[in-house]
Amino acid sequence: MLEIYIDGASAGNPGPSGAGVFIKGNGIVERYSIPLGIMTNHEAEYHALIKGLEICIEKGYKTVSFRTDSELVNRAVEKEFAKNKDYAPLLEKALALADQLELFFMKWIPGSENKTADELARYAIRKNSGAKS
């Protein structure tokens, strides 16, 4: 089973944002740093989940365990419900993508265990055009 560490970050709220996706397991180690444009930190967290799921589907990874330090996203996925209506379409998209996998788990971890994904997300912020580093 692959472990997928995800994180979203924003420089400002809203501000230039990025997603970090770190995949490891079964001899695989992959790092993705994805600029997201201008959005809030919570939106960036959801987009990190979506990007991670899209990467898994594209690569044919069927059995995955996602790790996030976002309690908001973890709770929404667990309950299949987003309290904030603005996040509902993002959650729906993530759940639809997760349904395409054979086995999908999501686990909350403390930020101290998610440093690689955090660094990737922060690097992605700097990759946004016009963002200050």
C-alpha cells in the first residue's frame, strides 16, 4: 500500500497557494509541487487532496493511504460532508475520485509528520507567477 502525504499552503488568506504531494511505498518515492493560483489555505488543502487522487489514478495506484495534517479535510472526508458550503464541490470531486480506487484510506497526522508535503506545498507557492518568494 502506498502512503500519500498531502498538504496545501497559502501565502496570505487568500493568496498565492500551492499543493504538495509526497508518495512513498513499494519502492516508489515521488514528490509533486503544484502551484494553485490565488485561494484560501483551506481551499489549497482540498486541492492537495484532489491533486493527490488525480496522480494516483493517472499512475494506476489502486491501494492508497492518504495522510493529511488538515483536520478540516480529514473530518470532511470521514463524514462525507463539508460544513462550509464553499468546500462542498471540492469534497464531492475528491470523493468521486476516491471511488475510482480499489482501497482509499485517509488519516490525520500532526504537522511534524508531514514536513515533506509541507515543503513541497510552500515551494509550489513560489512557483505561482508573480508570487514573491
